Amino acid sequence: MTISLMQSEHGHVDQGVDSAYYCTVSIGTPGQPLDLVLDMTASDSWVADTSCVSGCTPSMRLFDPDTSSSAETTFLDTGSITYGSGDVSGDIFTDTMQLGSYVIPSQAFLGASRIPTNLIQGSASGVLGLGLQGTFKPGPVFLNLLNITAQAGSKQKLQSAEMAFWLNRFAGTAEAVEEEPGGGAFTLGGANATLYSGDISFVSVANASSTQTYWMIELAGITVQGSPVQITPGDSALATFTPATGLIGGPTSDVFAIWSTVPGAVRSPTQSGFFQFPCSTK
């Protein structure tokens, strides 16, 4: 799924088969529009750049640091970000980043020259890390934005220290395309009141500390068709959440316990770790 931000606090989201959501972010001077996957389980951001030699696709826009007057790097300061399928690696840059109407004058990110195959899909050029504590300095995107808007005399003000996501579902019709417009909204500084009703329930972040890199909450329990499912206590009962994926995962024993309550559910013969169930199951 894709996300493209308007020049305002509210970004309109496009989507692509419910696998991920991404937004159009402007980087550099003059700004280069790049589609970046929104990821709350990542604190560091990265974009494929013109030095890319592995893993880039023709549909990706590549960031060109040579055409940005505000891009800075030593070209000796390299880094990597580890994923299950491999590492994203390249040079570390700082440059101007704009999200909607908000501008971060010096945001650190990785200019990726090597990307694991099929790590991201469609027109996405990288990942916008929205986690808590990043490796690259100065800090992750959301905390930088909070710091900038909190400065005395700043003309950029967030109404509150919040970000919100409204995620639409894949159309699932004959006319549907891989990347659909109207997939949702990404709001900085609060929640778009036109997209929900009732009151918002707040849940405390688990184990919040100066070293925690992403948002986690305590998973109190799981209920399937009215029946509670026993889950493993301790760290296994901590859950992350992100619009970067439509998948739900967990410890093997807990996943087996969940699917054992669904009539007809069996392990997928073609996709390791996945389950399937009859269409007639209610």
C-alpha cells in the first residue's frame, strides 16, 4: 500500500494489497518526492539512492544526493540496517525532510546502495522509521519533529505529541490495482476526528526506556470466537504494531493455540509458518 502526503498535517494514504502502507516524503533541496513505507518497528530511515547496485527495481525513485544542496555525508560514515532477509547498507546522510507541512532541517537516514531482494514492493523507495530510539544521529523522525516543534519561536507546532493512522482495506474487486489511492490517512499532531467515532482508548507503552527502539504494548489476552486463548507470559506477551505490514505473527506455540480454535484450520502446505482454513468456516 502507498501513502502520499498533502502539504498539511493530514496525509492521504494509497494502498497496495494490504501488505504495507507508505507515504510520499520530500527529501533534499530542492525536494525529491520518495515513497517510504511507514514503519513503527524501525527507528532508522533509509532510501535507495543513485549508488544502488543491488536490490533496486525500475519502479523505485532513487534519491540523488548530488542534486541536493542540503545533503551532507562524509562518505566514510557508512551503516546498515538488519532485516530477516538481509542487510540494507550504504552511506549515512543528513538532509532536509518534509512530511506534509512539517520540515525537519537535518534528518539522518541511510542512502541504500544494497537492498535485500523483494524487501519492499511497488514504488516504495525505502522505509520511514517512526520508532523511539535510532542508531543514526540526530535521532528518529518523530522525536526530531517533536523537538523542533517544541523549540521557542518555532513556527511549526504539533497540536499534540501524537501520530495517527487510518488504514483502509484492499478493494478486492476486478478493478482493483496493486497500489490503490484512498487507502487511508497518516495524521501528525493528533487524530483526524472525521475518520472515527466515540472516544479513543489509550494503552500505556510497555517497558518504555531510553534504549527502547520501538513501540510495544502488553498483550493481555487473545479471544477467538468468544473463547480465550492461553498465551505465553513474559516477554512473549509484548506486542509491536506497525502499518508496515498486514501480517500478524507470534511465538509458534501461541500461533498454534490460536488456530487450534478455528474449525478446519491447518498449516499451509506452501507457506511455512502460515495457516489456512475453509471458506465455509464462520
